[in-house]
Amino acid sequence: MDGNKDEAVKCVRIGKDALGSGDRARALKFFSKARRLDPTLPIDDLLSTASADGESQNPSSPDDCAAPSDGPQPEMPAEGSSFASAASTAKARTSPRSYTEEQASIVRQIKKQKDYYQILGLEKGCTVEDVRKAYRKLSLKVHPDKNQAPGAEESFKAVSKAFQCLSDDESRKRYDLVGTDEPSYGRAPTRHRSHGFDGFHDADFDADEIFRNFFFSGMPPATTFHFRTGNMGARGMRESGNSNLRMLIQILPVLILLLLNFLPSSDPIYSLSRSYPYEHKLQTPRGVNYFVKPSKFEEDYPRQSPERIALEQRVEREYVGILTQNCRAELQRRQFGLSYQTPYCDMLQKFDTEA
């Protein structure tokens, strides 16, 4: 990380030299590279100046801030210099940033923290209601739909991960004890953590799903689905050292899969989306598409038969239920100012109109 900051400072210095000599294309290239290496650098004015349109892009223009090519270039112009004035003017001509300094500050503050309590700004003795209040406050401030600052998405995931852990009694106890909410499986290989923010594994949870459950459906917060019995078995192995129990736990998934193969399956008759083996497309009298298995469906459900009519009415009820649920979520998102598009509500209205 320190190496990236040093490289970013070096790029800023090269960009300033290029900007001073009138080569704005080269300056913009190095300023952009510096921003990628260290998004916290305060170089918005320099970026705006390097990318400004008009006569200021002409190296020979009288308004250009280039110094003589054979002399050394100043590393940082004074705030009252004409260069600073030109930078302010260029920034005013460009479009405003899509995020405020307060939003960027919140993101930086969260990214500095690794402890779940510190991320939410809480103490260890806090209640579940304190956790919920902190999540409600922070998640709305760093949600990517509301906060466009660099790193907002990672911060949103970190806040959701902290809430997910601390709002569940069992995962919170484990976190307080060992400093992580992930279950330990004895001496099993360490899980790969190549993706995620500060060790948060993206595959373990869906930050948007947690947000939707918390604000829109009133359901309890989603929790990570761990194999609790496996965790207890691993703890028992560490305590007793029973190798037979360890072997049984290792082959237990295989035994379960074999057992499931012999159980009778009850596959659904239809699907609202095309997927194998539901590849034969049909349509209800009201225009709802559904898919069935090609074999024997027409024999079991002939056209105009009571069975076929009842099945298609069930398809339409399920379709309306899905549209209604998604429409309700869209209206809630609009109420919070997160989105103004309501495609599911439009589809539901169209379906009701054509009835």
C-alpha cells in the first residue's frame, strides 16, 4: 500500500511538470494514474485543469501556466498564484462531482476500520437494537445508489458484513471470542480470501439482499448459512481427538447425496423461465409464457381440459404474485430515493388492464 502511495506521488509530480510545460495530455495521463493508485490524493483541481477545454489547452496561449522549458519547474504553485486561479476557473467550468466531501470522508473512515464494532461505531456491550440503528444510519450514507465516492461499494459491503455478524447472537459470540464470524473446521485448509474488502468474502453474503430485507420486507436480517453441526463436530474432534468421528463427518455429505438419489423426486410441472429440462414454451390465455418438459405434457394436460385450465390459472396467479412482490420493492426503493424506475409495476398494471 505504501508503495502505491509513493508511486502516486511520483505520478503527480510528473503530471505537474507536464502541466507546467503545456503538455496537458501527458499531465492528464499521469494524474489519472495517480488517482487510480491512491484515490485519497487531493488532485481534483489538477485533473480539472488538465482536462479543461478551450484555449487553455493550447500550449502557446497567453493563459497557459507553462514555465520556460530550459528552467526547473516548481513542484507546487502557491495558492494565490495565477495557476491556482486558473485551476479554480477550470474546475468551475467542469461538471460538479457526483459526491460530496462528507460522503468521501465517511467512506475513508469505514475503510480504515477492520473491527466490526469500529465499522459501525459501537462498543462491544451494545445491544442488537444499537446494531440495527447504526446499520440503518450508515447503510443509507454509503449505499452505492446514494454515494458515488470511490470505495463506497466496498464500504457498503463492510457495513453489511458487520451488521450481519453482530445482529446474530451465535455469530456475534464467535466473533467476540475468536475475532471472526467464520466457523472453524479444525485443521481443514484455509479458505481462499482473494476477493473482498479487507478479508470480507463476497461469496458468503449479498449486501443488497441484507439491505432489502432490512428496509423493505421487514424480515429478520439475512445471516450466513454455516453448517452448525459440522462446526460442533469439529469442536468435538479437537476436544476428544476421535479419528472415527472425523472420518464419519468427512463421508457424511457423500452418504447424504447417495440417499437423495434413491428418494422419489417431485419436480414441478412448469417453470416461468426457460431452463433444462423445461424447454417447451407455452402461453396462457392471458399471455403469460411458461415452460414445460417436452415429453408427455400434452398427454397429461390436453388443451381445453380441466387440468390444463387449472394449471394455467395457477401459472397466472404465480406470475401476478411475482410482479406484485417486485412492484412493492420498487415503490419502497423510490420512497427512499434509491431508484425511480418501476418496470415490474408497469408490467403489473399492463396485465391488469388487459384482463
